[in-house]
Amino acid sequence: TKEDITQRKQSEALVHQLAYYDALTGLPNRALLRDHLQQAVDASAQGTAQGLLLLIDIDRFKQINDTRGHDTGDWLLHTMARRIQGCTGALDTVARLGSNTFGIIVPDIDGPSDRAQTIAQKVHQTLAAPYDLGDARRLYATTSMGIALFCAGSPSPDSLLKQAEVALYRAKEEGGNALLFFDAPMQAAVDARAALEMALRDAVEVQAFRLFYQVQVDQRGAVVGAEALIRWIGADGKVVSPADFIPLAEETGLIVPMGQWVLDTACRQLARWQARPETRHLSLAINVSARQFHQADFVAQLRAALERHQIDPGCLKLELIESVILGDIDTTIERMHQLRALGIRFALDDFGTGYSSLSYLKRLPLDQLKIDQAFIRDMLTDNTSNAIVRAILVMSEALGLEVVAEGVET
């Protein structure tokens, strides 16, 4: 009895190809790279060989696709794959892990540890060379790289991949076009950030925050209002610095529910002040992040808070920083006028530290400028800071804007 198994063999080969190889470049995929990494780690554990795992990510690859087209992006990936293969040996593994990410395993760097630096730099320089698109056109692309070394006693392949990814992300955070080796402080920073994010999510869930009120006084020293400052009370009862959790909240989007809590809590406090004759005149300023301000329902949220607490909206002031304004300024101005129609007032926070385009002051419906404390702190000892403060005062008076100076201690 005979049976022709050619088609079955071809089908099996096709399934294997699809399961373990990238269709565009023909390189092994992430699953096969992990298998090869396991083999390399096992081999290093039985001897003295030191291996290298290198992850490569193309900087601003989306921009290349958007400006040059996806066909050019695919061509770039294919060309980079060939260049990487040209930098590696027969025993090395080159793989495509994702959209614009490649991986290299060198199971034995065959020399001192600084040879790993030489290998990585060779790949980096090779990929940095211009790419000829024809018709005298050239494409320049930079890459970020993360490197993890392994030898006897090294962690699992998954841990090595995580280490290389940590170094890769740090290289991209520092501006790209760089290569970084993984080290213990990197992992400690990543673990600390992950723990902080988890704790912050729990804090948002149970609203473990408090508002403190920094008084604002006039020239006579009389209290005219306050600024609401959020503080996070940790599980141990200690106050977590806003410098630690506000940037994380901005990055993760948690700043939106936090901002909603601040708005509601501030309106509740303002209602208490307005219920008493001696504090009815006080204004209250709250900081609004760019992400919160540009929420589609932000105006509706604020209107609901005003109605819920029955407060005079003229005593509520929203402090905006320049990141709120940058981008679609026309939409920003329209939203500010919508809020202004409710009676809300606006202050431009940290004036003088960012772009500080004077055209903003001409177009935005602002009521107040806040001079950053960096200028106030130095104005008695630094002529430049003194001149900047004086210029802001003169300009604000001419524009009919109030001025608040931050950080006045004497």
C-alpha cells in the first residue's frame, strides 16, 4: 500500500512557517526567539559562555509610515532585517518581535564583556546609515536599543526579555537613537513606578486625597482667596509628594478622575465659605490639567458641580498651564468662552516658564496671571528675575489683568 503524503508535509511546513516566522521579513517571530533564548540560557548555565540579548526599536516609525506610506515602511523593515543579519553570525538568532521591533540573540559573545558593547554599536551604526529609495531620494531612520547579558545563574528567558525591554524603553525615553544596557537600578525604578501606579489606582478608587488651601493675600495682607492643592495620604498615613504622583497620574489618565474629585471637593468647600458672611468674598482657584480640560463633557461636569453645590461661579477660578492651550487654540478659546458664560474666571499658571506667547494673552479670556515662584525667589538677588517680574506687572496692568505672585515668603 502506498500513500502520497506530499501535501500533508507541505501543509505542516506551512503551519510551522506561519507559527514561528514573520511573513514580511522571513525572520523568526517572538515565539521562536524565546525558544532559542531558552536554549542559549540553558547552554550558558552549563559552561562559562556569556550571551547577549539585544532588542531594537525603530524611532518614530509611525511618522515614517504616515509621511512615506506603508509600502515604504514595509520596505524599511525588510531592509533593516537584511542589515541586521549581515552583522550577525551563523549561530546567532535574528527575529522580528513586533511591528517595528527586532531581537538578536548572540549565545556566546566570545570575549570580554566589553565585546557586547562593540557588537551593539556595530548594529546601531549599520542601521543608522541612510536608506536609498531611488531617484536620488534617501531615508534616514534611527533606532533605540536595549541590551541584557546572560550567563550561568541568569534568570529565565521571560525575565531576560523584560530586562532588555526595560533598557529599550529607557533609551526611547531619553530621546531615542541610543543603546542602553540593563542594570539593577533600572529594574528598581520600573518596579517602584509599577508599585506607585497600583497604589495610585487604589487611592483614586477610595479617594484617599485631601485638599489643602494656600491663602492668597492682597497688598495689605488681607486674605482674598486661596488655591486648592491636592495631597495624597498614603496607606501608611504619610503624605505622598505631588511631584511623585501628578506626572504619573497625567501619564496614566488617572488625572481625569482625580480632577473631577478636586472640582467637586473645591465646590463643596466654596459653598461652605459662601454660607458665612465673613468668608463669602473669598475666591478659590483649582488647577485643571490639559487632559481634563479637553474632555468632551468637561463643561457639563463643571455646570453640574455648580448646580449641585449652589455656589456663586464668579468665586471659582480655573488655573490653566500652557500645555492646556498649546495645540488647537481655537477649540481652547471656544471652551473657555463656554465656561466664562457660566461665570467662571481663568488664571494662566506659571507664566514666564514655558512658551509664554504674548499672542495667547491677546486672544484668551484670562482674568489673572500667576508669576512663577522661580522668578519671585530670585528677584531680590538676580537682576534678570527682577526685570521679568517688573515687565509682567507693567504688561498685566496695561491688559487689565490681575497678578498673583507665587512663593512670597517674606
